[in-house]
Amino acid sequence: MKFLTKINRQYFLTYSILLVFVSVIGYFLLRLIIIYEVKEDILEKEYAIIQEIRNNNNLPNIYPIIKTKKINENEMRSASYKKIFFYNEIEQEQEAYLEYTNTLKINNSFYCIKLRHSLLESNDLIMAISLSLLLLLVLALIVSFVITKQMNKTVWNVFEVNLKKIENFSFNKSFELELTETDIDEFNTLNKTLLELTKKLKSDYKSLKEFTENASHEIQTPLTIISLTLDEVLQQDLSESVFKQVISTQKAIKRLSNLNERLLLLTKIENMQYPVDEQININDVIDEQVKEFTALIKHKNIDVSFIISGTFKVKINYILAEILFNNLISNAIKHNIDNGKLNIIMTDEKISICNTGKNNSLTNSSIFHRFTKENSQSYGLGLSIVKQICDTHKLDIKYIKDKLHCFTIIRIK
Amino acid sequence: MKVLIVEDEIELLIRLSNYLTKENYVCELAANYKTAKEKIMVYEYDVVLLDITLPDGSGIDLLRIIRKNNINAGVIIISAKSSLDDKIKGLDLGADDYMTKPFQLPELNSRIKSILRRHRFDGNNLVEFNEIIIDIDKKEVKISGEEIFFTKKEYDMLLFFMINKYRMITKEIIAEHLWNDNIDLSDNYDFIYTHLNNIRQKIKAKEGNDYIKTIYGMGYKLTDK
């Protein structure tokens, strides 16, 4: 969910709940005030009636709102209010009244005063006020919602722009991260922090890259010394067992050095240190690579067949194209069986390299990971180099095991 | 033949000079840029082995000096960096060859020989071992005067043995020399035996001696001793 959507939704929800509360509370408050007013009105009228009785000894009676009568002393009650209903003949409906009853002693006589006040108009008033209040609140809510939304958009606009920039930023690319300035302090602080952070990260990344490269290079020199020394040892008259030990040490050194070289290659591909050449005709590259392996193909008596229906061309560094297909073809031969098959299918859109091999399928998800290997002799880096080259050149590689083990490279559009 | 070895790693410097001295080269050593520059300016060398990263300078700069002053020496760059840029730069600046560490001595010898031949320092283009004579220019092999046809790989292999005569060479080194490390086949070097067998058969057919001895099934040596 987007930030603004979230904010707006929260805002809307809170305001709706608030609106309901305010309306309910408002309604009751209004009612309370109006009832109070009504009572005050009644008391004022009572005072006027008392004056009338006291001065003129006149008992006013207006049906149904004023009723006064003389009573005996034993009928004296304290003042009380109650709600009653009367049938209004004009309006032809039941009407609610607030009835006030009081007994008083005026000029040594006892009187009962009943005053009634219609609640109908008060109720109508309450409803009218409440409704208009509600209407106003809803209107205010909608207006403020729209305004906030619009305001948020302008305020967050720069943030969104910067977010896009950060999204597109990559440590591999040479350009620096540039963020748009705003007049909002928090955003500027964020920008500043981000810029410092990326700068630091970039320099760390660079030194890490350099470290990997330098470390790999530094390892090669002692390896050379060991290897040359062992070669000197091998020139002496050695017993078979010592000879074999030296050879196996030498092989281990060779592996170490190859491993080192491959890791370096991977790092370089990742860092895009190979400049892209013009369109390379992959068919030619494959032809060339298959020729390199002639000796081994003959040795294993592998039947190589080309199925050509087009020319696959890619913008790639030539050396990388060689490494890519050298790895795939060498795998197809290495993991092949004697008298096996190697089918190379070339079209305009894809290249498939299929070979016979052991029956079990390779586990599809992990084969392209580093150090996933079939046996201890392999480095487990060949396919991850292949994958890395594909990834950096808009190519997709898939592995399928049908009758043959097939690696297919497709151009990503 | 005079060789200048420029390398800051003393241990490696000694190994190289020991080996090359055994192969009848006259070696001079320089462990830093300053010494190397002085030697290059004063003496004449047939081949300079040049390490790129030196404590007080770059081998690339030494290469520039050599070419700028028209010093007629073959230059082989020895670098820990297999980086393509360095390689292209080195070769563009007039290096004759580029070797990446770790390298093998027979391979180094083969490359030095090839440079010497190209620069005609040797004065001839024949490599001889008893009755076997290889004419490098014509890519011809003769046994007691009779020509034998060898395939490209067989020819390369035989030449490699002839240049590194009396020296034990492992299968790995041969594979690396013939296939340029392009071929990653781990322990599966059996097919080298196929090529070697062909060479032996062809030499025997012309009644030549089989000088290539197998050592414990893991290495080979061209020897008449």
C-alpha cells in the first residue's frame, strides 16, 4: 500500500468514527440544553401566574398549557416534571409535552399549578440542528480530505521523485546519486543522510572490489613460486611414491590457482569490467569452441550434430562469449558418456546445447549457484560464471532434462 | 643468449634465474624499477622478462622506455593480473608475449625460444635433437632427412618436447601448452596419450628412435640418456 493511500485511509477512518461520536454527543447535548431552556421558560411562566394570583386573585387557565386550581392543604406536593402525551386535534397526532406540577401557598390559600410545554417543536429543532450540524461536518470532512490529499501530493512529490532515483541507483554504475532539494527540513535531512550513506557504501564497495582483486593477484605470486619449486623437484630422480606426491601437490596448486582465477573472473563480470563489443555471431564462437575440444570429442567418441536454422547474435565482449560457450561445451563433453551425443541447436532467438549424460536430472534451482558441484574435482563455478555472463547481457539461461541434458540461452526482450 | 629478469619477488627471481641458467641463458637480475632501468639503458639483452607491478614503478613504463629507445630486445610480460586490459596494453606497447602467474617453466622456455626465433637472435630456425630436425619456418619435421607429416597438435607437442629436452614435463603442462588453458578437463588428460602415441608411431615408422620416455605414467621426458 502506498504511503499516501495509507495516510488517507487512516485519516478517513478516524474522521468517520470521530464524526459519529461528535454527532451522537452533539445530539444529546443539544437535547439537554433545549430541555433546560424549556424548564426555564416554564418557571418564568409559573412566576407570572403566581403574580397574577397574588395581585389579582385571578386563576388563569389556557387549555392545554396552563391549568390552575385551588386545593386543600393535605394535597400539597413538591414540584415535579413528567413527560405526557396529548392528542392534538389540529395536527391529528399524539404530541409530547413536558408537564410541570407544583403546589403553592399564596395569600393563605393553596393552589396547584400545572404548566405544559410542547416538546414537539423542541424535538424538531434538535433534529434540524443535528442534521445541519452533521451535514456541515461531513462537508468539512470531504473538503479537508480532498485538500489534504492534494497537499500531500505536492509535499511528497519530491520524496517520490527521489525514491525513484534511489531505486534506479546502482553501485556498479559510475554516476553518483543526485537527489532533488526540497524546502522541507526532514526530507533534506533524509537526502543528506542518504547521500552520505551511498557515498560511504560506494567507497566501501570499491575498496572491497579492489581488495578482492588485489588479494587474488597477491595469491598468484606465491603460487608461482611453489609451482616452480615443485617443478625443479620433479626434475630430480625421485622414487615413484615421492614423484606422485609432488605431482598431486602440483595439481592441488593448479586447482587453487584456477579457482582464484575464476573467482576473479566472476568479480570482473559482476563489476562489468569487460567492455561490450559489437554484435558477435555466436554460431561462429560455438564452431570455434567445438574445434578446441576436437581431441576430447574424438577421445570419448561423441557424436556432435549441429541443427542450424538461424544466426544468434548478441552484443557481448568477445572474450566473454568465448568463456560462456567454452564452459557450456566443456560441461557437455565432461559430463557426457562414451559414445554419447552432443546436439547444438542454433536459431535466431536461442541456442541450445544438449548432451547425453547420467540419467539423474541436476537440481534445477541450485546448479547456477556458486560452489554447487557434482564432484570434488570441479570448482562449482563454471555455471555460475555462465549465469553471470547471461545476467549481464540480457540473456536468460534455462536447464531442462528431457532425454538429454539441455541448456538453452534465450534473448530477453 | 642474455636475459634480464625484472621481478620484485626475490624467491621467484632466484627460481627463474636458476632455471634459465640451466637452459644455458646468461641471466641478469633486477628486483626493482630503478635497477632494471639502469641495466636496460646500459647493457644489451636478447630477452627481458618483465613483471608489471614493481615496488618503485610499473613494468609498463620500462616497456615504454625499451621501445622508445629502440632497444632490440624481446619482452615477455609476467603479470599476476590476467586482466585483459593489461594484456592488450602490454601487447600494444610492443611486448612480444604476456604470461600470467602462475606459469610453468617449460612454457616460459618455449615462449622465450619462440621470441628468439622471431627476432632471429638464434641465427637459425632449426630445432634439432639427434636425427629429429624441425624447421620452424616451414613447420616441417624430418627424421634422418626424411620428412614426416604431423598434425598441428602433434607438431606443437613434439616441438614443445624438443625445446624442453631432458626435462620432465607433466601432462598438465602439455595440456596447458597445447590448449591454452581453454580446456578445463580436470584430471582427464588421457587424450594426450593418444597424440603422443601417434607421434611415437610416426617416428618409429621412419625407423627413428623413441626418445620420449614415460615417467611413472604421469609425465614425459625427451631424452637419449
